[in-house]
Amino acid sequence: MKRFGFSKLMLVLGLLFIYLPMLILVIYSFNASKLVTVWGGWSVKWYVGLLDNTQLMGSVMRSLEIALYTAIAAVALGTLAAFVLTRISRFKGRTLFGGLVTAPLVMPEVITGLSLLLLFVAMAQTIGWPQERGVVTIWIAHTTFCSAYVAVVVSARLRELDLSIEEAAMDLGARPWKVFFLITIPMIAPSLAAGGMMSFALSLDDLVLASFVSGPGSTTLPMEVFSAVRLGVKPEINAVASLILLSVSLVTFLVWYFSRRAEERRRRAIQQAIEEGAAAHFVQPAQAKRAEQVSA
């Protein structure tokens, strides 16, 4: 019988520390009592009440919209930056460019948010845009922050690729842009998906940057929750958080499921190719031997 060692104990405690509060939050989202800390029986009235809470649901939809736009823009910019850093080995200012790309990873969000706020104010005074801070300014701030994460993830994948495949395609006459879209992009698709999901989660969770660059009527979900927590946690917030956990879990499961199916298809294709190659290896000598016998 295997012993329950210290490492397994710490693993179990760590998982409980992470997931037990989430489980408690989901359970108390079905609490019938208005007091979050007092259990009053099972009820779904807080989920039904979300339909009437236009302010909270508006912040949820606004956060989802910004997160979606941020994921798309961050993947595009981060992929281009990663391609430049990995495929162009020497150009003037490469070290400076690499430092600028990765700077948001180590820079405090307060400094980044304050810098972007001063930038938007200066732009409004100089060129008249943006006239007011809102969804667009939050999207720009989140894209600036998330592009660095995408660049790091995609760069790691690009360094592992076999360049001979791309070189063979160009030797056969394919243009560089066609090689990039038809060969490089499919090979780095898992890293693009990972970077997009990470950008979506970081944008949906961000509070500091949005607090600096937001304006009237552009309150995001973290800002709404943070302002509501000061007066006490409302049951509606537990319900919204539970729905978000359910959505994230469902999306993660679907990504895992389809990735597993794609990996199984790839393994079956490789196995089939190996078996066909082995069969051809044994069949061809036998056919040649029979041909020699017939000719003799």
C-alpha cells in the first residue's frame, strides 16, 4: 500500500485552498437569505433577479465585449511581435524592441494605468481624440497589457518549429505571406488559442487599468464588484460569479475535448502512415521477386 506522503498532502491542501472558496461561492449563490453569511435555504431567486439588475448585467456584457476585442487584437499584435523577435535575428534596435514588448510583464499596473491616462489626456488636448474615456480606451489599455503575454507564448512556440517545412514550401514557389498563413499559423495555432484565452481572462479580470482609463457609463464587472463589496457582498454578485465559473469551466472542457480529439486523429494518421509504409516496404520486394521469377 502506497504511503500518503508530504508532497501529496501539500498538493491536496493547495487544491482545497484554491477550489474550496469557489465551491462555497457557488453554494451561497443559491442562498435564499439576503445576508451572505447566513444560510436561509435553497433558492434560485438571485439568478432570476439578475434579469432585472440592468446595471450589473450591463457591466457583465461590457466586460465580455472588451475582453473579446482585447483577445483578438492582442493575438494579432503579439503574434507579429513574436515573429519579428524570433525570425529577424538582427536589426537596429532589436534589444530595445524586445524590452518594450516585454515591459508590461514586469511593470506595475498602477504605473501602466497612470501612464495611459496621461497619454489619453494629452492626446485629447492635442488632436481632440479621445473626447471621453470609455470602452475604446479600456480596450487599448488591455490590448497593450495582454499583447506582451501573447508575444511570450507565441515566441516560445515559434522557436520550436522546424524551419525546413517553411523553406521547402518557399523552394516550391510559395510566397512568404502564403507560407505564413497556410503553414506557420496552423502550426502555432495551439499557442494562439492559449494566448487568446489568457488575454480574454486577463481583460475580464482587470481592475486597475480599467479604473484609470474608464469614464462615465463604462464601468466593467470588476469595477462594479469592487464598488459593491465596499458595502457588503450582494447575493447577485455570487450568482454572476457562479455563472462566470460555469462558462469558463465549459469553455475549458470544450477546448480540452476538441484538442484531445485532434491529437487522437493526428496519432491515428501517423500510425496509419507508418503501417502503410511498412506494408509497402514488405510488398515491393515480394512483387519484384515474383516479377523476376516470371521473367525467368
